[in-house]
Amino acid sequence: MSNENTTVIPYTRDEILTILKEVKDPEIPPISIVDLGIVTGVDVSDNNDVHITLTPTFAGCPALKIMEDMVADRLKQVDNIGSVSVKTTFDVTWTTDLITEEGKRALLKHGLAPPKKNPGYMELDVLSDTPCPYCNSRNTELKSPFGPTLCRSLHYCNNCLQAFEGFKPV
């Protein structure tokens, strides 16, 4: 019986993030959790044990456990990955500024107006100037600053006559 030494080449942070781009947000399926900005920590040991830290968009997010499980399940499918741990933390504050440009395009494709850069405060004027995700018109009205989730607002486009949701800059 030979005792072969096999060298494990550790995955890089970027390689793990590329793999996790396949994990989609349960509430907005066109956007990955990476592009949504909720993967805030990736640690890979020399023997390919992977620890992922997630920061939810808000404290009461009902999909937290589902996302943790989806991340763990996806990483366990990858060859040469050792142990996998996923934890959710609020050590990093999530803001819409963490959404990537690819993520903003995915939101738009889903019919959600992507958020503007977070001004550090929330006023109705910020929400009122939301372009329509369907026709890009700025001839829109804020119908309600409160949408189906805490991070969305409700709008109406006077050009294409479509109702739409906007992603609040938070």
C-alpha cells in the first residue's frame, strides 16, 4: 500500500464567490445572493474548509435559513471542498450599495427599479424620483413608500401605465 501525498490546492475567495453566484435569492430569483450583496464573508482554509458569512437585507428576513441551507448545499456539491459552515450575522450592515451592477441589471430584468446610491437618509423625494423599469420614463408617481417587503416601494408609470416596485436605497 503506497502512501501518496496529495496536495490540496485551496479555492480562492473569488472562485467561491463565482460558485455562489449560482445561488439565487429566494424572493427575487433572477439575482444571486452574491450580486445582492448578502455574502459578506468568505474564508477558505488550506484544506478547503469553507466558512461563509451572510448579512441579510433586514433582520426579519423570512428566507435566512433557506439561504444558509442553499449556500451549504451548493458548496457541498463542489469537488475537494472540505467542511462547510454558513452563518448569518449583523456584524456588517447591509445596504443597497452592496448590490453589484450585475445585480441591478437583474433587478431591472425582474421588473424592480434598482436603488440609487444610498444618500444616508430616507426622504420621500428620494423615492419619488424612481424611473420605470419597463420604459425608463421618469414620469412616475410614488404610490406608497411601503411595498410587499421592507426594502421596496410602490410606484406607477404615467407613460407606459405600468405599476411597479422600486428597491429602496437603504
